[in-house]
Amino acid sequence: MGPLARLLNRMEGDALGPHLRWTCARFTDTGPVLRIEDTAAPLSKAQRYGHPYARHLHCSTLPPASMVAIVVSYLEYGMQGLKPKRGGWTWEELQALNGGISWRVWEDAVWRQWERGELDPDASTVGFHGAAAVGRRQGSLSGGGAGALPRLGIAMTPGGGFWEPTLSEPSAIMPMDDLRALASAVPARLAAGRWQLLYGSARDGISLRTLYRKAAGRAPTLLVVREAGACGHVFGAFAAEAWKSGPRFYGTGETFVFMLQPHRAKYMWQRPRHGGGGVAATAAVAPGGPRDRSSGGGSAAAAAMAAAAPGGSLDFFQFSTHEGLGVGGCGTFALWLDNELLEGASYPCDTFASPQLSSKEEFKVAAVELWQL
């Protein structure tokens, strides 16, 4: 819990007071593991192990929704790529595992989001066509009228030699450190296998039809996009099912979106707490295709808005037709590519609680790759 306490103190600053600090107990301490403590009057052993109401409780200045998102991110980051072990872990193994985690990378990634104001649950983010792009996460843990939980991704780090995939050929988009980071983010069973490049725009030309043909029946896959321009981002999605053209959403909860540049972060599916629509819902697409549904003409943004299921379920993962392909849904896509793979769009998406992945909502595509894991 040390990295978590250190980050919380950094975020609180001087707001707690001169002697109040977040502190954590050792692994073997069965008292309150993470707490705000008065360093001028530390808890006695009797207070640590006694009833919580028997000691003075101090309040954090951080919004409850932000606190929940940070703690969840901390746990997900620490356990990413970890396989269950029959019989459990010994103390020595747990300490070795914890010592091998790059906690500073996680702290710096969350701190940058905090400084940019992305972890403020009350921040009003206005998105596509003036509509609120940051929707409420279903089953929000924030109370008292607080808004949506912040969009806090899991920082990804290169996992070293243990997470070293074997590539069928070099990537034209990703350096090896990015590939290692992705290997630590995908399901552990796929991390160290052979990754085959099914489609690469640098090798196969710009064609969505070619991508569909080469991807037929092949799963799971990593879709990686490099945005054009000097400040273009690199981002993409892990798709659990094979890409196929059709009028319905499909996919599973293993699907996630990610960013590699300018920083690495993974955004996982936000599992509905009280049910929701199924993955087989039909998209609201007019006979002439999604571009006919808006006044935006042939732009990628217009196509993405028309194809994404408005007010839909959090179970919308993959969508692909002859007009383009998208990841996410529930009103906006996390990632949309048009039928020529020349233009795309990205918006905050409630399916993954992800922010806009590209530097601009509508962007030009520099390169696309699809890898089978």
C-alpha cells in the first residue's frame, strides 16, 4: 500500500493539515491497513486493533468518486497479467511480486491525469454535438449527487523478458517497449505467444475490405492505429472475437481499449451492475449506411455518431460494416475507422470509461495494424 499512500499524500498536498498524512501498515498488520494518521499523535497498538469508533477519524479532501477510481486502478495495475496459483502465494513470493512492479510509472500516470483535471468527477466535459460526453457509470459508487466516476486507466509498463511476445515480423507502428507493455496488458495466456501480423497498411495498402478478408475467423486480435501529424497519438483495442461485417454489435467483456502514445494506459470494460442490453443489439443504421443519418456528410465523425447505439448497453464491444469499424458504443465509439481507413474518430466512451484516445476527435490515419495473438 506504500505507493498508494504516497500518491494520495501527493494529491492531498497541504489540504489535510500540518500533521495529517496518509499512512499504511505493514503486510502483517491486521489493523487498518490504509488510513490518515496524525503524525504528532500516532495511534497506539490498542487503538490500531480496537474498534474504529474508539479512535479519531480524519477526513480526506479528495472526492469519494476519485478515491474509488484511484484505489481500483491501483489494484488492477498491481494484478495485471497475474495468473492464479493453486494453493496460494507465500509471503516471500508476494514480496517478490510486489518488488517487481513499476509502481512509480503508475503513480506518475495517475498524477498526470490529476493535474490535467481528468479525475474530477464534477468536471463537465462537453463532447460530440454539444452533448455531455462523460456519462454516468452504471452502479456509480459516488454518493450525494456526485457525477460520473473519473476515467482512470491502468498504466501499462513493459513487463521485461517474461512478457516478451514473438512477432511474425516487425511492427511499423510500435517499438518493442510498447509491444512489451501490451503483452503485460492482454490476458496472461496470450502474452508470451506468437503474434502474427494479419494486416498492416504499410504492407497491404489502405483497405478495410482487405483487413476484413485477412481477419476472417482470426481471434483474438490487437488493432493498433497511429494518428497522422507530429502530435498524433498511438492507440487501439484488444478484440476478443474475430472481426466480421454485419449489422449487430458483438464481442465479449475481455475487450479493452488502450493508448500507447503520448502515454500508456489501458481502459477495461465497465461491467454493468444491474444487467443491461445484450451484445446482439442492432445498431440504428439507415439503409444507406451511417453517413446518411446525419448532416455531417461523409465525415468519420458523422459515421461514428450514427453507428454507435445511442443510450445503449455497456455490453457493446465490436461493430463492423462496409461503412467502417468501431470499438465501444453506448452513444459514442472509443474508436471508429472509416471504410477507407483514411479517417477516424474517438470520443469518451462509457463502455470502457475511456477518454478521447486521439489528439483530435476527428483525425487522419497514418497507419493501421491488426495482430492475431
